[in-house]
Amino acid sequence: MRILSLTEDNKIMQEEAARLLLEGFAHAWNDWNECLLEVEESLLEDRISRVAVHENGQVVGWIAGASNYGGNVWDLHPLVVHKDYQGQGIGRALVADFESCVSEKGGMTIFLGTDDEDNGTSLYGQELYPDVLENLKQIQNRNHHPFGFYEKAGFTVVGVLPDANGFGKPDIFMAKRVAK
């Protein structure tokens, strides 16, 4: 597997990244044109867009992010790995590569949000107010929620937005300092 920059002139890889998004995040992106637009936006200035390419030439993973806070913080969004290739270290390799890219650009922190819309954590379906932070301290992973993957990759839970996706469906915020 190789990790490469997704470029404006490689329309085939752009379409493969969009297909990954459509298949991997059907609940969020269910329109082909929206997926293509998301990929195209990842190619703008102050962005990082990288793909994992299998030895057979197939794009099997995609990660992207945007600069915030004057380049100090990078928002990782999205990360997707083809379902047939999950659990093989591709996501972890993409995150490590993304960290290197952020570090090269002088970034200090990577930030992400990971929604819980399908009972992936103990926060799902709960009334988190008024003690949001106390409830967040008790978070537990259920059903292989992505926050467990990100914890293994060195990210820390730094906050939560209750009801971001409807009642009891929070967005969990995570961050990681990039080594310099």
C-alpha cells in the first residue's frame, strides 16, 4: 500500500474517494454529487487530502483535513477505509501520514468530531445536561465506535456536543498534539 496526495488532475482517484465516502458514510452522505463536492473541497488551499492505494491500484482509504486557528489546529475530516480493508492498519497509517503532513505545515494539534448516531457509546440516547462534562467522563465504547480507534491512535476526548444529530445523538470531540 502507498499513501499519496490526492490531486486535482487525478479524477479517477477523486471518484474512488467519493465512492468510499458514499459507501462508508451512507447516513451522512447519500448523494453522489455531494460526495464528489466533498472530495473536490479537500483539494483547496490550506487542506490536506491523502489516499491509501492498494498494490492493485484501488483507492482503499481516504483522509482529509483543513487548517484552522491560523494553521495551529487541523480538523481531520473525513477518514474512511473500504469495508473490505478495515482492520488491516490502513486507517492507522493514514492518520500517521496525516500527522506528518500537519507537522510539516507547522500545525500543533489535530481535532476531530466523531458522531454517535447508532448507539456506539454510552452517551447515546442519554440526557447529558446539565452535567455534560461529568457524563462525558463516564463514556464507554459500545459496538466498535470510532472513538476507540482514535484513542488507540493517541487522540483524547476533549468534549462533546449533546444532541448534535438529534436527541441523544452527540458529537464527540477528540484531539491530539502533533509531535514536533
